[in-house]
Amino acid sequence: MLFANLQQNYTMVCERIENACCKSDRAVSDIRLVAVTKTHPVETVQALIDMGITDIGENRVQEIEKKVPLLHGNFAMHMIGHLQTNKAAKAVALSHWIQSIDSIRLLEKIQACVQTAHRKIRVLVEVNTSGEQSKSGCIPDECYMLAQRMAADGILEFGGLMTIGPLGADESATRNAFAQLRRLGEQCKGLAPLIDLSMGMSSDFEWAIEEGATIVRIGSLLAGSRDYQ
């Protein structure tokens, strides 16, 4: 029953991604779907991987640490939540992507951990495009500086930018936040062969695709409602 429900959700999400791509004259192959599985059991995560989803996103290092050793198959783990420097080493050891670098201090810590672990990791600059004080992310004016530092020494694989749309905002405000990230991404061209834009979640990913997202992070639409107990 779990697999059938997830497969139905996955089909629906893929159809919506395809429709958004058609509407904005983009190729479906340009969109990377990250299944966000925070609070969901490892059985759900494994079922998604078994369906062919190759990108899994988690918000907390503790969940990555708990789930990754139990998973098998072809998948990449994305750390998408706020990352504290004291958990950077564990994130580096177990993740393939870190999407939430928002300060020089965190960047330098991750660089040190990567050198110690002798592995490559793809990283994104998280930008607070909505100006909400409750959100992490660097201010837009700091984005290029952080991106340049990431790309300069080759320790990390700079991949692009990430943002979270304004919570509870209307379409216009949400699109404005996504459009701002797209403009910041254009400023970063030349720092990497490809500048990914990770933006859009279950409630707004179609707007994000229309505004230029290359990565969408889908949780509840795929895996169902979360259990926060």
C-alpha cells in the first residue's frame, strides 16, 4: 500500500512538473526533483529510491546520520536545512550536496571538513530573498562574494544558489523572490559550468519552475503529511 500511494504521488508530481515546463517552454530534463523526507521513516525513503528517485533531501543532520546507513541503491543525499558548524563534519561525511551555506564561517568549516574527509561535495549558497528574519540564508548583497569564495579554491564544487519562498505569501511576492534568485544566478555565471537554482517546494514549485528553478524540493506532495512527534 505504501509503495502504491507513493507511486501515485510521484506520478502526479511529475505531471505537474511537466505542465509547468510546458507552460514556460522548458525541458523536463532540466529539472532535478529532490524528495524531501524529513520525519519520514527509512522505509518511505527506501521506497522512493526504489521507484527511481535519485535525490533525497533532509533538513537535519541527525536524520541523515540515522537513515543513510540503512539505505541502498542509487541516490544522492542533499542537506537542505540550516547547518550548524559543529555538525558540518557529519554532514560532509554523509551528504553529496549541501544546499544551505549562508556564511563565510560555515563555508570555511565545510572546506576544512572536506579536506579532512578527502571527498568532493557539491554546495549551494542559500540566499534569504524574502527578507524574513526567521529564515536563514545570506542577504542578497553577500551572495556573489560567498559564491566566488566557494568557486575560487576548488575544494568544494560550487553548484549554484538556493532559496525558500516567502511563507504564506501570494503568487506575486513568491515569484518576486524566485526571480531575484534567478537574477543573482545570472551574476554568478562564469563561476561554474552550470548554475543550479534550487527553489520551490510543494506549495510553490510550479511558480519556481516558471521563474527558472533547476531543482525543486518536494516533501508532503510526495511522501505525505509529516509526523513531528
